[in-house]
Amino acid sequence: MTEAKFDFQSLTPDLVLDAVESLGVYPETGLLALNSYENRVYQFRAEDGRRYVTKFYRPQRWSDAQIREEHQFSRELDEAEVPVAAPIAMEGETLFQHQGYRFALWHSVGGREFEVDNLDQLDGVGRFLGRLHQEGRKQAFLHRPTLGVEEFGFQARTVLATQAGLSGYIETNLLTLVDQLLERIAPVLAGDHRLLRLHGDMHPGNILWRDESPSFVDLDDARMGPAIQDLWMMLSGDRANQRLQLDILMEGYETFSSLDPGELALIEPLRSLRMINYLAWLTKRWQDPAFPRNFPWFGTDKFWEEQILALREQLAALDEAPLSLSPGMGW
């Protein structure tokens, strides 16, 4: 089957409804578009009185095998009572096709936003991330990639150099900083780190709080990588706040899993990698009409000047000593 156009322009509400109804699920409300840019995600209530979420995958991003591997990981976690949204299986299948689009269906997971400054909630996130990683270590992904500097660093740098349309002085300053960051972080990230199956994009927006515990959503970026990748994005604020957050997070985490303390030295390199890749991601996706509509500030000289400043500050952050746990905590 020929895949649909990259930009989702042919994905109309009628097509979405027809696709869902082809599974025997009949919406009785309209489609509520949820906050997703890489894919298209909609919530609705069906005739059975239940709320559902359907995701239509961006064509040409993941193979069928890679999507099914994500689904299998989600279902494995769900069976282990790790609070992860798992896709609905119908006759053993979780990935469906309609008019060139691949899509899946979930029961809607309600909840309120995770409060990043709530230390009780942070402890709960640590405990459940420990359980997630406990399962993630049991086997490796066969089809999904490994987090690495080649894709998220060097390939991202090529995208910025060839597709971003940078003006002269911005191009020179930005790419020089990217090169300096990559020179610093590539040897660190290429080291011998213990890899496991990760959520892969564990930012606070992918955590919902319900029934006094977190629920993790959107494993679309699941891949192999070091455990710290799923932990460092829980840390925010100045260094003192981050150290307190790390203590609380690890107290919960180590109830179920252990973390090599050497991985704390990967936090700033991984942050650097995410910053570079984010700029390339926006650049690559700019042809999708959703991106100019939702990121109107992207691509201006002011935007790039702000990114140059942020990358310069990040380069300085690499010179600081890695975070460590308070005495008496963890290791």
C-alpha cells in the first residue's frame, strides 16, 4: 500500500472517523485534537460510553516492525502493572491501516498535569520509572534504534547546515557552537554504557497524574539507551534544586532499579544532544503546515540568536562537575 503524503494534508476528519469505525468502534462525539506534532492524535467518546484516543503515525518515520515493537513494550509494561498507556489489540493486532495511513487505538487515560515542583509526585515518578526500567532491562529492542550522537548530533548538524536557511553570521556562530558541543560530547556518549529499553522522551508533558500515581503516555520515541535518559528531564531549576530533585527521584527509583553513578556524567551531554536535535527536528518538519502554525517564532534571526546564546551557555555547563547525590543518599 502506498503511504500517505508526509504532511498529513489528506488526513481529514472523515478519514479518521472512517478508520476508527473500520475497527467496530463508533464515535458519538467529534474529534478533539490532542497536543502532538510528530503524529496526529485525537480523542473521542464512542457509542459504548468510553473515551478513546487514536494516533495516526507520521508516514515514513517508523517501520511497521518498529511500531509493533513499541506496542509490544507498552503491553508488556501494562501487564507488569507499570502505569503506561498500552494500545488496544484486536484479534492480536495493534497496528491498523486505512487509506495509506497507519494508526492505533487506546483507551483514554485521564489525569492532571504532573507538577514538576511537587516532590511527592517526583518520588512517585521515580518509583514507577524504576519499575519501567526493571522491565526494560529484560530484553533488547530488535528493530528500534539506539540513542546516539550520530543521529541526534552529526545528522542533526547536517540538517541545520543544509536546510535551515541560516544567514551568514548566524550560520557561522551556530554551527561553530554545534561543532564544539559535538566534539565535547561525542567521546562521552560513545563510552561503554549499559543500555536498556527506554521510554525515550520522558519530559513532564508525557506524565499524567491520577489516583495518586503517575501514568506514562506516548512511547513513540522508545529506543535503546542509558537509563539516565529517562531521568534527567525531571530535573529543572538551578543546581541546588536539581540536586534536591535528583535525591528525591533516585530514592524512589532505587526501590526497583539501580543506576550506575557514572551515568550522572551523561546528563549535560544528553541535554546538549537534545538541544541540537530539537533545532534539526523543527527544521525538518517545517514543511508540515502544523509547524508554522504552532511555532511561528521559529526561523527568525531573533530565534537563532537566542539559540546561539543557549548553546553557548550549554557549552559552559559541560565544564561543571556532574551532579551527585547528597551524602547518605543512594550509593
